[in-house]
Amino acid sequence: MYKVRAEVVKMNGRCTYHKVGDYIEAEDDLLEIPDGRKVCLWSLSALLPFLSAVQRKHDEPDDWLSDADYIQCPDSNVEVLWEIKKIPV
């Protein structure tokens, strides 16, 4: 299993909730958000399916889901791009 960090790496438009450098981390079944920060539901809905999949080590050669590295927020008013990184534990 990996610990996974999703970090905002790019923004186009004006997002009132996030800025470049914001992040969340997932380990096992827990989601960690730094103190005083929030995550909008638009971004969270896009990230959640990938966070749990990327945590696992897969052996299948055609498995693309565990190697997902960028997820875009689906909010049509702003582009927020999250980078997903695996952190060995």
C-alpha cells in the first residue's frame, strides 16, 4: 500500500477554494486535510475514486488506474489540476 498525496499544481480561472500547493493525503481508509484547509466537493468527487485505486500495488500490465497521475476538477467554471503522487510507507 502507498500513502497518496493529491496536490493542486495548476489553475486556469478563479477558484475561491483552492490555490496551487494545496494538498490532501490518503492513507489506508483515512483522508487527511491540513489544519485550516478545506476541499470543495467538486474536486473531492473527482479525486476519491482514484485515491483508493492508486494506493494499491497492482501487477496487471494493462492496469492504468493505479498509475493515474493527474485529475482535473469537474467544475466547469475553473480548471483545477491535481497531481497524484504515491508515497511508500
